[in-house]
Amino acid sequence: MPPALTSLAAAAPSTPLGPFVDSAVAWSTWVTLMGLVGLIALALLSAGPAAVRTAPSALPAVTARLALAAAVAGVLALPAVLTDLAHHASAGGGYDYTAAWNSLYDGSNAGRLSGIEVTFALVAAALVAPLAARPVAAGRARTWLLSAGLVAGSVALGSTKFPTKTPADWGRTGFETLIWMLHLLGGGVWLGGLAGLLLLAAPGAIPAAERRAFWSTAIRRFSLGATGCVAAITLSGLFLYWEHVDGLTQLVTTMYGRVLGVKILIFGGLLLLGMFNQFWLHPRIDAARDEGDQRPLVTVLLRRFPLVVAVEVLLGMALLFVAPFLHGSARNQAYQAQVAEQSATAVPAKKLPKLAPKQVGTDTWVWGTAETVAVVVLMGGGYRLSGRLAGRRTAAVTSAPLPN
């Protein structure tokens, strides 16, 4: 139970949104690290296998384009991370790059994690960079380099949320870290993959004669991975909501809640566009393989699909920009506001009381299990439904009589 409100004295709490530049600096780190993971995952798990199956001659170009973009993202992660560290190291709000550089592997847990973040991002970039050359991309080393690069990039991204202090409760901290890994890796594979699809939609990667078969297969494979990513983001997001928010009213009465509400709205927009792709556009792309010249696939791909993906990428970048504005907890902000209203004298804001973390009980596990089952069933059912829609449309096209 919280301490008695009448025994506390505090000034009205201030929960500012935070400086714009702080979010911009953090945004650059998230974009580079998530882009690194998503681009490699797309080349390894979706676009590459689709090219092997439907357009073998395009495999080197597809791999080279994605590998080059991933290598650039990995290299850019270095100045992005250092700028973030330099901004926090400067006492005057500027950028102390010397202090930032010296903080890497300085013996503290935070320094080791920052060093791992930078090191593994560069290792991932170094592993996939040779694949930017098409002869290497067409060779046997392709799968091994992409796999190793994906592991290194995932470590770099995951290290941003590893605990910097020895936890008092290993079980809870371990579970929270796992939740963050699902959130970050799911977002990276999904949003970075969308950026990769947009790159492949640009001219030059896929020969015109093989576009239909390639895109039908590549989009279907990516859709399967994206469905899993959305499930992971949704489940981890529900846990984080439970941990930091007490009731829907806090979404509008606290700064944390309002920022989270904006993030939820953007995520909802991404889901709506994903549903449009899954249930309307993708089935038509699948069916277009068998339509011949009656309705060229280029009409769908070059006018609708890239436009929708571009909007999704922009929304994803906006989502990553909003996320760093989430500070503290809606629970604590609401509690501190209540304390301030009933206090007679003012105390420094840093001394305002905080609620203890929520305790996990039987009802938590029951609700968590039910939510997990519901999300998995919904995502799996949606994917299967879109496949059936594609099959029906293809069957309708192939059985239709040819024009005279």
C-alpha cells in the first residue's frame, strides 16, 4: 500500500515532455540499430529465399542492395551511439565526445554495455559488407555472413536494454529483459524489413520478367515474419503497459500516458496499413502471377505497394521518434500529482515518493496467459485467412475464360 498522503509534503510535480534534441539523438540510435537488424533479417529470411526460389539471377543484386544498406546502418550506429553518450556526458547540455569515447569499456556495467553496443554494430557491418559485392553475394558464404551479422546486430540492439546494475530480483529483471528483447527485436525485424522492401522496390534489383513470382513469394514470407513481430510487440507492449500504467484514465491525465497514447495511435496506424497489405493487396499480388498481361503486376507493385510501404516506414520512424519521450511511469506521475495536491509545504521534486513496482500474482499470470493465447490465435488466424483469400483469388483467375 502507498504511504499516507497526508504525511507527505511536496511541490506539484513537473513532468516535462523533454528536450526535442534528446529524442532526436536517441532516434538516430534506434533507427540505425533496428535498421541494421531488419535489413539483414530480410535478406536472410525473406527476400533471399524468395529470390532463390523464383528469381535465382536476382539473388546477387537483392543481397548486395540489402547488405550495403545494412553495412551503412551499422557504421552509422557508431556516431549515433557516441553522440547520445556525449550528450549525456556533457554537464552543460552540449556534447562531450571525449568523455563519451572514454566511457566505452571503462569498467562499469554501463560502459561495458555501451562498448558492446558499438562493437557488435561494427562487427555486424563488417560481416555483411563483403556481400555488397555481387560475386560474394552469389557465393556460399552468403548465408553464413548474414547469419553471423544478424546475431551480432541483435546483440548490439539488445544491449541497449540489458540491466546496468546487479538486480535485486533476478527473476523479475530477467523477465523484463526478455520482454524488452521481444519488443526491440520484433520492432527491428518489422520496421527494418519494411525499409528493405522499399529499397528492393526501386528499379534495378529484380528483372522485370521475374518480378511477379519474386514479389508474390517475398511478400508472403515477409508477411509471416511481420505477423510474428507484431505478436511479439503487442505482447511485450501489454506487459509494459501493465507495469507502468494503472487504468485508461492515466493515458490522458499524465505526460507518460499521453506520450504512450500517441505511440499507440501510430502503432495502430501501422497495423491498419499492415491489414490492408495482408487482406487486400497481398492476395491480389499473389493472384497477379497467373493473370498474364491482362493486368500487369507493375501497376500494383509500382503504384500501390511501394507507396503503402513508404507510409509504413514513415510511421515507423515517427514511432521511434516518440518512444524516447517516455520517461518514468504513469503510475508514479499520477501518484505524485495526488501527493502534491494534498501537501502543505514544498519539497524538491527528486524527493517525491514513488510507488513500489507492481507485484505479480495469480491473476497476472492468468490474464497474461489469456492475452498471449488471444494474440497468437489472432495473428495466426489472420495469416491463414489472408493465404486463403490469395488462394481463392488465384483460383478465380486461373479458372476464368480467356478473352477472345
